[in-house]
Amino acid sequence: MTSTWNKVLIFCIPFLLLSGCGGSDDKQGQTTNTAIKAPSDAIFLSTDSVGKITASTPFNIHHITEAFNGLNVSQQTSFQEGEAYPVIRVAKGAKTLLTINPTTDQKSIYSIVIEDNLIHNHLGHRLSTKFSSIYSYDHVEKCLAGQEELSGKTICYAPKMRNILYIFAGRWDGPDGEIPPEDILATWTLDSIIWKPQS
């Protein structure tokens, strides 16, 4: 019987499916190059890292606490389809900034979900940015309808990136499992960001 672990780590399926969509050319949409104003101790998301977290950082509460000094770091147990799995949450006060998901052996980081604008995006796109401010219409094929916990949302590669996904949310009366029409998707906003270490 196939393990449900990859369903629990809901980001596995989208990455695999998106990897077969479209080409790898550099014409993937509009990139914002606006200079980012942030404090000197700000945490940045880039293609190689989230703050001090890189592909070599283990999924370990001690290492991750050191990487996010001054923030609240806790390991919690989540459940999906009856299967328990650990996640590490980084918060400032009661506000969750990001959630870290492990690989199946729980030794490495599989993905990080960015949930707050206190994590600064080197691409310049903040959470709540409209889809139409990031992409042009002729690159909607780079997107995929969300599944499992992401049902009702749309997942797209960040412009010119292959390990960063943008999750868009908005209002639409259409069926789950389908991407909204372009004119509707254009009004949806960036809800969260998924970063996956590059192998």
C-alpha cells in the first residue's frame, strides 16, 4: 500500500506535476525588481535559502532555533488522513511566519511555507500581491489547481524559478480541481509561498 506521507507533504505532488508543465525558458512572466526596504536583521526568501536555512540544514529543532534566533520556534504534530507527521513552526508572538516540513525520513527539510510578509521576498512579491501584477496572461500554463489542503487555490511557479511556488487564493464559483479563467485568476492574490531546497 502506498504511504500517504507524500499526501501529507502536500507539496510533493504539485512540484512533480509542475515540473512537466511548459518550458524552462526565461519568459515566465513579469519580475518585480523594486528595491526591498527591510531592517538589517530581516529574514529573506531567495532561491537558495530562507534566512539562514539552506538545502544542507537538517530538520532539527535545535538547528532551526539557532537559525531563527529571537523568534518562537516549536515542533508540532500535524495529522492528515489519520497519519501523524512533525512540522516546525516559526512565529513572532502569536503570528506564524513560516512552517517547515520534513522529508519522509524526517532528517532533512522538504519544504518551507512562507505565511507572513515579515519574511521578505527577494523577488519583490509580497503576500496579497495580485496575480496580474506578477504574471502575464500567456503564462497561465505554468500553474496547477491545488489538491488536498490546497484545494480551491492555484499553484504557480514564481517567475524564473523552479524551486519556489506561489499559492494564489480568491473567489470563484467554479469546480475544485480546475484553474479559474484568466480574467478571474488575474484578481486573485498571493496567499502563501512554498520554498523547496534545490538538490
